[in-house]
Amino acid sequence: MRAASDHRSERAGLLAGIGLVFAASLAARLHGLGAKPLWLDEVITFTRAGRPLHGLVLDSLRNHHLPGFFVIERAALLLAPKAAQVAALRLVPALAGAACAALVFAIAWSAGGRSGAWLAGLLMAFAPLQVAFGQEARSYTLMMAPLLLALHGLLGLVRAPDAPSRRPWLNFGLGTAGALLVLPDALPWLAAATLAILAAALPRSRDRIGLLRRWVALNAALLLLVAPAYALLLLVPPQGPMAGFAWIPPPSASFLWADAASLYFMRDATMVTMRLLPPVLPGFAAAMALLAILGLWRLRRARAEALVLLIVWLGLPIALGVVSLVHPVMLPRYLLWSAPPFFVLAGLGIEALPPPARLAALPAAAAVLLFNLAPYYHAETKPRWDLAAARLAARATAGDVILASDGAAWAMLGHYDPALAPLVTQRRARAAAALAEGRPVFAIYGPAGQGAQPSPAAFAAMAASLGPLSPPQRAGSEIVIRRISPPPAARIACSSGAICR
């Protein structure tokens, strides 16, 4: 009787915690949901979601994207009033991001850390980068939520590899299938999970052949289930800027530190250039590292679970780091699902404190995390192409030229003002021809996507070689606009007919 009562009490605590963490996480993501401007990836979502269904599917496949998420976004766009379209496109990622925090809570709870579950859930709920992806009209959080359900199942399998319960198998299978059908970025999960089974579950099993047989059968069934979707990706010829990885910049020490600091150590960073913003609380990285070490110590009697969390956390960045030696792929979006297992370990670190200290530490931790998150909402984490478009629309007319440093600037400017898109070029010759006709050229430097572009000095020198530059006009902190005036002879020549300014 007492055992049944304890079980009901524990289950009630688990469900209450899941609900509260989900609510807190959702509130953090709904706050200012439509306030930040779109960046290139979100403009692609906006444009694709506005297509007819057959065009949406074809455009997704041509860019190596599975279309399911964009079908959902199409429905959101159709149902939302025009003024709320940006928030509507970000709503599903926000809900999925909140579900991720709740699942992190559940994973830490299952590892035996009640206080640790609260801290792990709060870390996931209020991490600036996780909130940022929850406020981005892309599918990364929608992929990560089922993947975390799969991680919950994987830990259950490792905890009791010979148990008759089917729930861990079901959680792993449904979660893995869901993640794979949202985004191919989940494919490395299959390798990480298999490594975890071999390293952590197999040595503890009394029926190793049976465990391996069930594991192979489940994964084969999963691959058969998702094979048609991935066959379409392979059969449709790639086309478009997102079809490959050629645009990813090579990793540098500062870039890798920005990845780690934003993913694991609660630093805020710009979404496009991955420039770290000033730290709110010095020493946060050291505190997070210490908590993770204490979390590993807390799991010293559950080494198999600790090994799984380490594999899922470190396996992805190590694998992508090796791939990056041949071709760069180290971007936070591709590493995003490696952060939750780290937060689980860091959350469990609080269990090293005596029980009274834990009760005092949790409210303090929540306050510190909210204080650390607060600057994100008013920080410029995305380039202000909305401001740039407004300023250029007020000055440029048909026949003028906008000389851009980034090849995707036309998509950003065209999203905010379609009349600007045909004016944009990267070709110096086109800008020179416009100047020769007496037309002004507007040189705009700023990142539209995450691809490489010239340095500010190199672009300014190229623009200056065309003609006199006006003083810089800023559109936010990352975009600079300068007017290149046509030579006096060209202005006189066009005065006979054309309108020159």
C-alpha cells in the first residue's frame, strides 16, 4: 500500500514538473515571438510556406529539406492575420522548444535526480540559444523534441536492457522516426544511439544476442519507414542556395568557441554571424562546466547512463568536427541536439549539495537564469534587413543599383520590399554601368545568410573604386549602406532626358 502511494506521489511530482517546466519554457518563447526580424532561413520558410502545396513540396525537396514542417507552416500562414504572420510561423518551433525543456526534465528525473530535474529543465527552458531557436521559423526544435523522447527511451533500455517493458523501445522508435521525418540532421542520432547500446547496454545484458537482434530489427524497421522520404530527397535534383553545404564558412578557434559558449555555457550570440554578445554574468561557463562534472560524479553508480549522456553530448560535435576537416559543417543548428544531454548532466550536478542547500539553490538558479536571458529580448541577434529595406526604398528608384556584399541580399531586401529585389547585384560591372548612365549606386554591406563574404574593408575599397562614397548609414549594428555618386560628366549627360539625382 505504501509503495503504491509513493509511486502515485512520484508520478504526480513528475507530471507537475513536466507541466510547470513546459509552461515556463513556453512563456520564455512566446514573449516577443514576432518582435525580431526574419533572417534568410526564415525568409525561405516564409516564401516556401506561401507557395501552392505542390510547389512547396518540390521546392523543399530541391533544397534537401523534408516538406512536412513547411506544410505545417503553410497552414499557420493561411490561418494567421497578416500582422501576426511572423509570430504564427514561429509558434510551432516555440511549442516544440517548450516540449524539449519538459523532456529534459523527464530525462533527468528518470536518472534519479529530483532537484537535478528541475535545474536541467530550467537550463533548457532559459538557455538564450535554445530560446532563439524556439523563436525561429525553422524545424530544428521540432526535430529535437521527438529525438529527446528517443533519448528517454534509450536511457530506459540501457537502465534495464533485459526488462520486459516495451515502453523504452516504443519511446525510442517513435521518437527516432519522428525526428528523422522532420529533418535529416537527425541521421547522426542513429549512430550515436547504436554506439550507446553497444557500449552501455550490451555489457549489462544477460541476453546479448537477443538484445542485438531486437535492436537491429527495430532500426531496420525505422529505416524502411523513412526510406521513401529520403529516396525522394535523393531522386529530386538539387537546386537552390540551401541544396548543399558549400556556403558554410570554415571553422576557426573563435567560431568554435562561439559554438560551445552558446550551446553549452548559456552565452547569447547573433544567429547569423555567431558573434558572442557580452556576457551577462562572468564565470557562467566555469559554473556550467563544474555542474556537468558534478553531474557525472552523481551518476558514478549509474555508469551506463552517464556513458549514454556523454556519447550523445560529445559524439555529435566530435563527428562533425572530423567531417569539418574535409568540409565545414560546424554550425550550432547541426549541433543543437547535443546540448540537452549536457544540460541533464549539469542539472544533476546540483544533487551534490545537501538537500536543504538544493532547496535554496533552485529558486536562486531560476532567478539567475532569467537574469541571464533577459538581454536576449532586446539584443540585435539578427541583422536588421527590415531597416535597410526601409531606408533603401526611400532613396532608390527603378534603374538604380544596389551593390551587395552578400549574394542573398536580394532575398532579404525583396522580402521587405519586392521592388528592391531586381535592383540588387554583386556584379561590379553592373554597378559601373549604372554610374556611367548617371544613376547612383547604393553599396550595402551586411550578412544575409551564413556564407562567406568579403571583409568590410575589402568591400568598402571595391565600392570606393567606383566613385565617391557617402558617409556610412547604419541599419542596426551589422549592416552599412553607402551611396556611390555618379561622376559629374554622367550627371550632365543624363540631364537631357533621364531623371538623375
